[in-house]
Amino acid sequence: MPEFIDTAEVARRLEMRPALFLKKRAWMETALGFPPPIPLCHRPLKWRAADVTAWKANLGRETPLVVPFFRSAVPPGQSLALLREARTV
């Protein structure tokens, strides 16, 4: 029988705070291929422990998972200049 883990345990295994994990969960699923929770359990959310372990192993991370908060690397007002430059190339 598979082992199921809740949000707090997933966050602990990923070395994240539970609130941060919940905030970034959808992004992690789409951008990083994080396994979705099992569909039959809406509250509390549950994941297959083996899926989470395999996902973490495939990332090859031995350090805590850091979820980036990307903002535009282009300073305000520069995006139009870069767009014009890209169109001339």
C-alpha cells in the first residue's frame, strides 16, 4: 500500500516552510514537474511519498530547494528600448 503524506511533510522533505510550499506549489507543478496531489483527497492535500521522493531525487538537489522569485531583469523603461533593438536585428 502506498504511503501518503500531507502538506507539512512534503514541505519538510523539501526543506521549505509549509506556507511557502503551498504558495509555490502550482508553479512547481508546471515549471518543475512536481507531482500533483492525489485527486481523491481535496482536504487535506495528500501526495504519494514515493512520487515526492523520486521528484526530489531527479532534481539532484542535496541542498534546500530555493524557489526563485523572478522579477523582470530589465529595469523599468528599458523593455521598449530592447524591443526596438531586437526588431532591428
